[in-house]
Amino acid sequence: MGIRDLFNIKKKSDNRVTQSTPYARIGGEKKVRELANTFYDIMETDPLASELLALHPQPLDRIRHVFFLYLSLWLGGPDDYQQQFGHPRLRARHLPYTVTPELKAQWMYCMRKAMFKTVDDITLAQQLLEALDQLASHMVNTK
């Protein structure tokens, strides 16, 4: 089940965002950018995410922006990610990397901390984290 199924999101063809999307409910562009940046801030500073950080190209400026674009799309916001990079194809994009259950756990650790720091609606945050956990599990390609 994807985020669109979870929240019954119907994307408008003219790229407008309806108020019922998680993107709008979080607070739109400003809050989604804050979520993406907070995620990477945690990854950069928390020793529990050091293995995950080591896999990312430095500096993190570009990946922060790409992640913001992806989160915006995933949350039902503007589809700038898809316009710039095409369909996300997350599993295919992650196949060149060894993604272990431990790395998935580090990713979710950073995302949980970022989500609860950024998103005021705890119920929404929990729903998003459940959906992200399923998505992250799909990226695991090595035991």
C-alpha cells in the first residue's frame, strides 16, 4: 500500500495540491523542506547513523534537495521530482548499493526523529512513518 492509497490522494493534473494531502497537512513546502533537512541534520550528527551517512556523497547539499523533491511528490505535493528525474523507481535506484536491515533501521531512526521534531500532528506523523517503514523495507537487498 502506497501513501496515495493510505490517504486516498487524487493528484490534480495541473499540479495543484489539495488541502487533504499529507503534504498540505504537514504545512506544505516549508515544512517538507524542514523535514528533509532535519533528516539529514540528524544523519550527519548522530553517531547511530554513521554507517548510513558514510554511504552518502558529500557534501549533502544536492541529496538534501533531491530528497525534499521526492518527499514532496510522495506526500502528494508538486511533482517536481518526477519532472526532473522521471519516475522515482526507488528500488532500482537503490540496487547499486548494499542496503541491509541495519541500514534500513538507521534510516528509519533518523526519519522518526525528524518526523516527530517537524510534524505537529502526531497521528499523521505515525501514519507516515508506518508507510515509510514499508517503503524502506522494500529497499533492503542484502541480509
